[in-house]
Amino acid sequence: MFNKILIANRSEIALRIIRACKELGIKTVAIHSTADTNSLHVRFADESVCIGPPESIKSYLYIPAIISAAEITGADAIHPGYGFLSENPSLAEICETCGIKFIGPTPHNIRLMGNKVKARNTIQAAGISIVPGSPEKVETALEAGEIAEKIGYPVMLKASAGGGGRGMRILKNKQDLYDSFGLVQSEATAAFADPHIYLEKYIEKPRHIEFQIVADEEGNAIHLGERDCSIQRRHQKLIEESPSPAISPELRKEMGDCAIMAVKSINYQSVGTLEFLIDRDNNYYFIEMNTRIQVEHPVTEMVTGVDLIKEQIRIAAGESLTIKQKDVKIFGHSIECRINAEDPDTFIPSPGKITALNMPGGPGVRVDTAIYSDYTVLPYYDSLIAKLIVHGMDREDAIAKMNRALEEFHIEGIKTTIPFHKKVLSHKDFLKGEFFTDFIEKLNSP
Ligand code: ADP
């Protein structure tokens, strides 16, 4: 097992990783920008290193500073968390060269799945359905137009290197496609430094269902059930739950088997997530794989009792999986609300000082956060400030707990999305479990 892990991240996920390390008896090193000196992850780690100014590009994304920090402190592994460098194959490669273990999959698999066109082809070759679309990247509007005619409108143009819900556009007809092609290409170049785009059939009113997988270096792989992440705004998740109210045990088994088959086909080692869209007829299509721990991993932890961060660390240390598929039991129901420092109506970021704070608690309530009273939410980073997670005997119980916990959660001084979550949690379609990725759009339209 590792002696010391450097956490190349900040905020709640850095704290989450520190907690897992403490329970495993591993020492921790926090890195931080000058703006994060007073952050909880810095206080809770055994050691900390300031690696640069507030801008991410000069600190949390700056590989030379991170590697130097690991070398100076004698860390034998780096955990990248999510976001920042977590899906950057260069960091994984440089770690290998420097004799530091990267806690995640191989650079090859990060690169393979990070290219969505290659990912689609690889997963299809493993025998799993993908969203109908272009077999390769599309170079011209003419080429895209021909494929769109074949698969039928509406279609989506997506950046091959896209992420975070950005770099995709829905096109209703040929004119739309011709007008937008160049624009999507330049957006992809600007946002991801990669102009490659591809075409997918636009699935109307789908559910976003993803499978958590865990695989070790010996080739053992299991799935821990699904998460339903259909409550999204602009293709970004806001509420996640497990199990999905839309998945039958038979479909869970079938999709879970597919997810295992997919990761085995690429000899994947670590935790990871296979994302699918499901249409109204229960046809499921792979959209992408995330080769890292996800923001929403706690809902899976709550229903399975598996600590995903500890598993991820153990696998990176060369240990084999302790759980077999037959031992995985889904117990009760879990929901997560992402609390963002944003205006609940416009979703415009609302950084600033937290003047008063009351965190919810009680049975079945978990808060993953790094905020405290007097903490200043910084404008430089993501607006996620807390993840409120509940676990109930069933979905109804979980919703009741979430409503209670949202009532108890008081954050003063800044605006947050708590009122938005209360609105969703009382909506009849959410209560019935009948919602699709257009839920929020419909909620906000008059
Ligand atoms: P990202 O990597 O940016 O998260 P994804 O490919 O995972 O992008 O898609 C994010 C979300 O965008 C999906 O959950 C879904 O809501 C929507 N989406 C993506 N592809 C399609 C599609 N072909 N049809 C309908 N919705 C889609």
C-alpha cells in the first residue's frame, strides 16, 4: 500500500480523498493555489504545498508544479479526483516516467476513451450499441449532411474531445446543419484545442443512465448498478439517484453485463463509468466513458456500501478486488442534489463570503463539502460547493429525507441552488419517477 498520496485537486473531492486515505492509514499531501490557502483540504491534509496563483492553468492544471510537489514531499502516488487533470493522459504518463503511481487507468485507456469517436468505435467493437451516427469524425458540412439524411433529423454535432456538457449542438434540419457546422468546429477548437467533431442521432426525451464499474489489474471487473442522471441543465447533471426508477432488474443485469464486457475488452483497471442514453422503448446506447471518479459517486456508495475511493486506491496499489459480482447488493435508494453557488433561477454564479451556515444532518444524510461559516466561495473555480446525499429505505423515503435535509440547509451571504432543488423535489413528474433529460427545460418554460 502507498505511504503518502498527493491529491491533485481541491474542494470537496480533495477532502473526500483525504478521508479515504486517513481510513487506510495513508499520509496525504494537499496542493493549493494562493487563493485556497485557507481551504479545508489544506487544513485536513498532513502536508500542503502552494503550487501557484489562483488561475487553474497556473496551479491545479500545471503539471510541472504538481510533479515537483510530489517529489519534494516524497509522495508515492497522485490522486487526480475529478475535473482538472483527472482525464489528462499526459499527467498519467509523466507520473509513470517519474516513478509515481497515477491513481487511475493507464494513459492509453484515458486517451482512448477521451476521444469520443475512438471510444464509440471501441465500445461498438465490444458488441455494445452506440447512438447511430458518423463512424468517424466528419470533416465537412457536406459529409455530415449525407450521414444526417441517412440517420434522420434531428441530429447532434459533438466535439470529439468535448466534456462538461459543452461542445454539442442539436440540429433540426439540413439548413441548421449547414449554418452551424463551422461554428461547432470553431467552438470545439476554442474550448478543447481539438477541431474534430462527429455526428450523432439526437435521441428525443432520453434518460441518462450510467453504470459504475470497478476493475482490477488482474482483469476482474464488476458493476455496482446504475445512476440515473437525467435531471440536467444544459447537459450538466444537477440531481442523481440510484437505483433508477426506470430500470428493471433484468435491464440492470443486461446493461451491467455490457458495461463489464466493455471494460474487459480494453483491459481497464480502476473505477470508471459507462454512460448510456435510454430511449422511450428501453433501447440503450453508449455515449461515453469517464475514466475517473465521478461527482455523483456517493449515491452508488450509499446503496452498495462500497467505498469507491478506497477501492480505487487499493486497485492502484495492485490489490485485487475483494467483492464479487454476486456479493453486490443494492439496498434502499439514494439521491444527490448538487448545491451550486448560483442564482437558483438564472444559474448565474454567485461567489462571495458565507456569512452563516447550518448543515443538515440526522439519519441517512451525508454532506460532502469543504465550505464553512466565513468561507469565501471563489470566482476562479467550479460553482459546486456541496453535495447533499440522502439514503432511504426506498425512493419515497429518500425524497422525504431530501426535502427535510434541504429545509435544514442554510447558507447565507451567497445565492445557492437549494430553492431550485426544493422545486424539483416537489414536482409531480419527479415524484412519479417519470422524467427525461428535458425536465428542467420544461420546468423553466412558461
Ligand atoms: P459530456 O462529455 O460533455 O458530458 P455527453 O456525451 O456525456 O457529454 O452528453 C451529456 C448529455 O448531453 C447527455 O447526458 C444527454 O443529456 C445529452 N446528449 C448527448 N448526446 C446526446 C444524443 N445523441 N441525443 C440526445 N441527448 C444527448
